[in-house]
Amino acid sequence: MKVNYQFTLIEDETSPNSILIDESTAYACSRGYGYARSVKPSKNEDLRDSWPGDYFDKPVPTLLVDVPYGAYKVSVTVGNSEAASVTTVKAGLGRLMLDNIRMEAGQTARLAFAVFVEDGQLKLAFSGEAPSVRAIEIERAPHLPTLFLAGDSTVTDQPSGQYPYAGWGQMLGKFLGPDIAILNHARSGRSSKSFIKENRLNNIWNKMKASDYLFIQFAHNDEKDNDGGTEPFTSYQQYLKEYIDGARQRGAYPVLVAPMHRRFFDEQHCIKNTHGEYIEAMRQLAEQEGVPFLDLAAKSKRLFDNLGEEATKAIFMWADPGALPNLPEGVQDNTHFSQYGGVEMAKLVVECIQEAGSEPLNKYLR
């Protein structure tokens, strides 16, 4: 089924095939598109019911477009003929696609990215210091490769009611071009074992096709003494191998991602390794199996050591009481990231991809 929408938000940009809309164009089922606001931000990560318009300091309406399940290329033309503009675009569950795109007065640009739609609606939201969106084109792209993410709360799409909490998987789209889509299956609290036992890996297998990718990052919850816990050089490696083998059986590319460090410093003001032997166990497995190993552990340690104890608070979720509407009681979290921190972690993942020479994945980087 071919799907192609061409929306124009500036009357001068209209064409015979375009649809003129603005924020006053309310969503209606009968036409299958329009703007709306969510009833309230969602606190439930598993419901996957968050809207991108709620992932801004000041919530904005979300553009809803009814489309079938699958991958889409989205092109957004930004810029203002009379003034400078700064535009940010988020899609789906608060995924950052275009970040603070600056245009001088009279300057425009057409920028593209890929979105995977699972619930029958492509959702977009636009904000920024001085946002200016001129046109939007949406085209179905069923043959695009998909980057699947399997991991825990440090990777997941955090719900809108937790904003500005963010996982790095939620921010990774900023660094990818329009020829690969992301499906983030990571969930809070999961280990390499519990992710499988809850059939979450089977859900990936049911959607995966040849030439897709699977990024695997676990350890934070494998370390715990509970039903999801594993041992580094035995059960942890055994479960990780299930991910590797399953991806290869389907003609896809598995990639192991070492867990980033938590914000705990020792007496010498250096980051402590709270992951014990799990990082080394993953490194050795990657070497044995001949799969790319993205050492986000080493990258994050270097970054956190350089920043120091005070500056790293901006990476993690630290806020005084009353500073954040969604977290009025304040927060001091040394494991999970702010939106800024999620972007910084995603940036480190991209650096790892570049340094690993991971082809053909490198070609999809923006």
C-alpha cells in the first residue's frame, strides 16, 4: 500500500498535491490527520501511549497522521523568510529527530529522517526557540532496514510523564540519516535474562528481517540478586549469545553495547566500576563470537572523569524540588539520564560505531 502525504504550513508553499494545515487543523478520524493535545502526559512506560508534544518544557500540540504499520521517511522543510529560526522535531515516544536546527532569515532546508510506526499513527511535534516548519512530506518506506534496541532503562523510551528523563535510544535518531528506522524495545528493569523470559526478544524476532540490526545492552539489572539476575561468565554470556545467534539466523547484524557507568566516584574522584565483571564478560563474548563491541563503558568513564562530580549532575537526573513540573519533589538519580545526558550517551554510542568501523552501519550515520 502506497502512502504519501504532503502537508504545507505556509500558504506560499502550496502545490496541487499538498494539504494546507496549521495548528488550528484539529485531528479528525474522517480525514486521518490533524493536531491534538494529549489528555495528560503518561507515566506508564509499557503502555507506549506518550505523545511527542509532551516532551518539551512547554508542551505543544502533536500532529497525528493515520498510517499503516511500518517504516516511513519524513522530510521537514524548516526556515522563515523574514526572521531567523530554531526548530526541534520529535516523533513517536519523544524520540529526538532534529535538534535545534538554526536557519538565518531567508534560509530554508529540507531535512529527512525515518520513523517506525507501530500503533497506526505517525506522531510529530515541533518546538524550539523560534520554530518554523514550512512543509512536511511523509512517504511509506517498507524496505528500510531497522535498528532494534534491546536493553534496560538507560536505553528505553521514557514516558512523557517522566520528562526530562531520557534513554539514549530515545535520542539516537538525532544522529541517524533517513535510511534506517529505530525500533526501541528496551524496557526499564530488564536484564538479559528477564527480557527473554518475558518474550520481549521473541517480539523482536517476529519483526526482524534480513539486513536489520540488533543493539544489545544489558548489565544494570543482571547484577541484581533477583529472578532476573545472571552471573557474568556463565548465564550472562549464555543469554547474550541467544541474542547474537537469533539475529544471525535471520540475516541481521548483532552488536554488543557495554553498559555505561553510574555516577559514583571513588576517593580519588574517579568513576567506580559498579558493574563488576559484566563489562569484561561482554567484551570477551564479542571477541569469541566476532561481533562488534561498542565500549560505552570506557567512553562514559572518560567523559564522567573529565566532567567531575558536580558537572556530571547535568548528565544524570538531578533537580531541586519544584524545578520540574513532572518531578515536583525533585530528584537525585545517579543511574538514569536527563534529556541532555541521553543525547550525550547517544553521541558516545555513535563515536563507538565510528571507531569500530562497523560497516555497513557507518553509512547510516547523519
